[in-house]
Amino acid sequence: MPNAAPADLTALDRRILRALQRDGRISNADLAREVGLSAAACWTHTKRLFRTGVVRTVRALLAPDAIGCGTLVFVGVVLDRSTPESFAAFEAAVRAMDQVLECVLVAGDVDYFLRIRVRDMPAFNRLHSERIIALPGVRQVRTFFVMNEVKTDGPLPL
């Protein structure tokens, strides 16, 4: 799916995107009113933003505590080799882990950071001992338990 370059976004596109980030369930009529368009024109613009991949999806943002995933953990992973094959094997295995919300390749002292949600520390201990250290190519794991979530899931600046 193609992605629009930032320069391809008009001021109107940015107004639509800000509104959708604030409330993905906003009706087309309310969105049109908010951005100053007719409902038909707004629908055309919004469909284009989805079709071009600027808007990837709309979904519910759940309260982690309410669903038994109140513990947030960041895990730094160092692989034993820095080869395309070892990166690919690690990434494929991580994609299969539901507890891993995000996995990013970084430059620095670790190769990857994982953002993980679990019920509690014993649940993380099980995940760590049974799955994380068994991931392909893992040489070292550094764990950071989040004590306070100050700002999460903020909208992208437009």
C-alpha cells in the first residue's frame, strides 16, 4: 500500500487527521462540519487518506488494567550476531508474541526494544524465562519495569 509523503498532505488533510486521531469514531457528518466541508467532500478526502495508507486503521484504545494487562515492561535485547538472517529470525519470532505490543530495531547498546504488556511481574517472569530468552539469537536481555505511564498513545504531531 503506498504511503503519502508528508509534503503531499494539504492543510485540509491535516485537519481531518487531527480530528480522526482525537476521535476515530466521529461520524462523517460531524467530521465534515468540524473541518468545513460537505459530507460528500469529506467522505472523498477521508477515503483517500485510508486508500493511500496515511490512515492505517481505526481501533479502540483499551484500558490495560481493565483487561488484566496492567504491567508495562520495556525489554532491551542484544543479539549474538548482527546479520540480516539473525534479525529476520528474531523479528519473525517476536511478531508471533501477543504480549509484545511494539518491537523496534535501534542503534546503540541494544539491538531491539520491546514494549510488552502483562498482568504482573510473575507473568513477566514466566514470559521472560519461557519465551524471551529463547528467542532466536538472543545474547542478552535488559528489562525495565514502568513505574508510571506519564504520556502514552499520543497523537502524531500534524
